[in-house]
Amino acid sequence: MGVKALVGESFAEIFFGNCVAMGIPCVTANPIDVQTLQTWIAGNPQEAIALDLNAMQVRFGDQSITVSMNEGARNMFVSGTWDACGQLVAQADRIQATAIKLPYLAWSR
């Protein structure tokens, strides 16, 4: 479907966390702005919509709306550190080296 971000009035915490884990930013906007965006999408279903996490805006057609996201999640997307599993895999050697030094993991050697 090409979904790269979600805009809504709110998101459940578990849903939001799962989206972050998959690299899908979820931003919130006030109900009037969400309705404006939904109406525009209904009339322009093939047009692109841009999410700018630096400016915290969604741009569509000649309009834009202000959106919100908690600062921690926003920073993870802006810095590219949202992929916790990818970070762990990339540091596998360092993790193994640390695990070997931990006395409470000695039983697994």
C-alpha cells in the first residue's frame, strides 16, 4: 500500500510502539486538521503527501498542517536510530564480548 507514515488524532501506546519498531512514524494533529487532510485525500487519492519531522508539518497540495510526536520517537526517526533490532545486529560482536564478561552468564558458556 506504500504507507510510510500515519496521521491521526491519537494512537494507542502499543500500536504506536509497534509502528516505531517497523519504521512507520505516527503523528497526531487536531481533529479539524485531520478532517481537512481526510477531505483532501478523498479528492486527491493519487497525490503525494509529505511528512516533515523537522518542521513537524504534513504538506499536501498547497496546504499544510502542524503535527505532533513525542520528542523521543521524533529524535529516533530524525537520527535514524528507530531500528533497535538493526542496531543490535550491527553490534553483535560487541554484545558477545560484553556477555562473555558477565558473571551471571557464565553458566551458558
